Amino acid sequence: MAKGSGALVYLDINNLKAQNDVGGHLSGDRAILTCAEILRNCTRPTDLIARIGGDEFLLWLDGVTQEGAAGRAEALPRPCRPADRAVRRAGKAARRLTRHRRV
């Protein structure tokens, strides 16, 4: 694996708008914080977690292969797991990043 390779995974918290509508924004804020904590517990120190919007997160999975990216995404707890198509895309992205980042 080339230095600097990895995979970028997009995550979206399901039903956050409904949670805000029913429980209020404080409830939605708690859901976001809970998801962030789950992601921190499921990643390594070399990975990066970023909240990019209301209910959207990006994960940079450092140094993973195509198979590793898909496996790591599938291993996330259900509330934070990307949709199946996103898991497939994570594997494809890891392959492309690995191919383009070789020195």
C-alpha cells in the first residue's frame, strides 16, 4: 500500500430531521454527538472523522485496501453505517486512491 493511501467514506445519520421535529433540536444535537462518539470508538488514531453538515460525516480510513474499506464500513454500528451502495463505493474509492497515490 502506498504511503498516503486510504478511503473516504460518506455517512449520513438517518431520520435526523424527524428526530428534530419530534424531540426538538436538543434531541437532534444529542443524536449527532452520540454518532460522533460511536465513530470515535470505531476508528483508529490514524483515521479522521469530520462532520461536514447537519447530519453528514466523512471518515478518512488511513492506509486501507479496497477490501479493508468495505469491511471497516460494514463493521460500523447500524445507526452510523453507510448504505450498502456507499460501502461498495468506499471499496472502489480505496482502489482508485491507492492506484493514483503510488509514488
